[in-house]
Amino acid sequence: MAAKERKGTQGGWILVAFLLCASSRSFAATDSFDPKALTVDELIFHAQRTGSTPEKNVRKDEAWNELVSRGAASLGPLMERIHIENSLIGVFVQNIVEKIPGEESAPVLVEFLDDPHATTRKMAAFFLGLHDTPEYADQVLPLLTDDEAAGAAIRTLGKWHATNAFDRIIPFLAHQREVRRIAAVNALRDIGDTRAVPYLLDALNDRYFTVREAAARALSTMGAEAGRAMTKDLMTAKDPARRHIIRTLGVTRLKAAERPLESLTQDADENVRLDAERALAAIRGGG
């Protein structure tokens, strides 16, 4: 009797299992994935899921494409999450910002410039710089006093050629962090105001090569005024600034620098002599 009862119980479980499998197959067959019907939150969930099966990979791609197609409507919810340690969120934001016009992305990003999360403020300032929307410069300027976001703000204000930021960027040339000094030099180069020339000449004495090289590149873009200032400083400058000036004069091919460069071909320092010879060759059309 007991054996019959066990057999009957087993048969019942087999039937239940069969019905569950059939139901599952039916559900899978009819379960359609329509990204257009999903909320932005649901799309973000699917777009960052691990694609462990071909079907999940397809859904992931479809969710991502739908997020991008919604443009600014997706951007806000993504920015609300960008402070979370999830690199995909930053990738999603950058792709959307790059794909939609600045006049659509900027109004969304500006709303996050005073976010309580430092990472969010920094990323909002950075992504604003991907489009030419200088009309928002006044909203970015306050971040120059925000230690976490100042680097991104400097970069964006430079990209926007924001001359009203010039006086507030200059102090960053003396910032304790190398990367912040580089950002300031690059922003002054992008702004293009020749008032920066004496400050950039001073930066050629920075203790880090990266800062000095950035300053030399900036000076090479500032035309005749920078050329005259470099030529004037050439004979009194000390290394490492002197060698940067020599090489930059070669890059700019300033004819007026020929005579002082000629005198440096007799310098006691072999490296200075070589730099001077190369600069002269460039100026005279041989380099």
C-alpha cells in the first residue's frame, strides 16, 4: 500500500513538473520585449545587464538604442545615477550627450551643477564641454571654487573660450596639483587671450615637464606677441625654461629669433646647441 501511495505521489509531481514546463515554454514564446513600452528606469536596468545569453544581448542592445533615441529624456535619470560606482552609467551619458544637440543636453546638465554629490557636479561640468554652449558659462564659473569639480569647470570654460573666466583661471597655474596646473594652461591656450603670455612663460619653469610642455604648446598658438616675448626672454632665461623657449621658437618659425638663436649654437651646453640648431633649421625651412 505504501509503495502504491509513493508511486501515486511521484506521478503527481511528474504531472506538476510537466505542466510547469509547458507553462514556462508558453510564457517564453509569448513574452515579447518591447523597449518602447519601458520606462527609462527599466531601460537602464536592461541596458547594463550582463548578456549571458544571445537573447539577453539582443535585449541589452535594444534597451541601449532606445535610451539613446529618447535623448534628453534619458539624460536626467542617468545623471541622477552617475555618482554611483558604475562605469557604464558614465559611458551611457557620454554617448547620449555626443549624439544629441547641445541645445538639448545642456539644459539638463546645468541642473546638476549644484548637485550634492561632488562626482555629479564634476561630470555635469565635464559633459557640458562636449558642446559649444558658452551661454551657460556663468553657471559653470562658481565651480571654480569647488575643489572636486574645478578641473572639469576649467576645461569646459576653456573649450568655450570664456574670456570672463581668464582672471579666475590664472591662480590655478600655482595650484599644488600638477593636473590642475595643466588644466589651467590648456584652458588659457583655448581661450587665446594674449594676456596669458607672461604667465605661460613663468610656467616654463614648473618643476614638472608635463606642465612646461603644455605651456610651450600654448605659447606656440599665441602668435607674434608670444614670439616677441619668448625672443626677449631667450638670453636671460634659465633652464629648463630656456630650452622650451628655443624649441617653441623653432615651432613658430619666428624670423626675428634667428640672431639670438645663432648665438646659442656656441653655448657651452651641448643640448642647448642642438636645440638652437634645430630651431634655426626649422625657421630657415630646413626642418
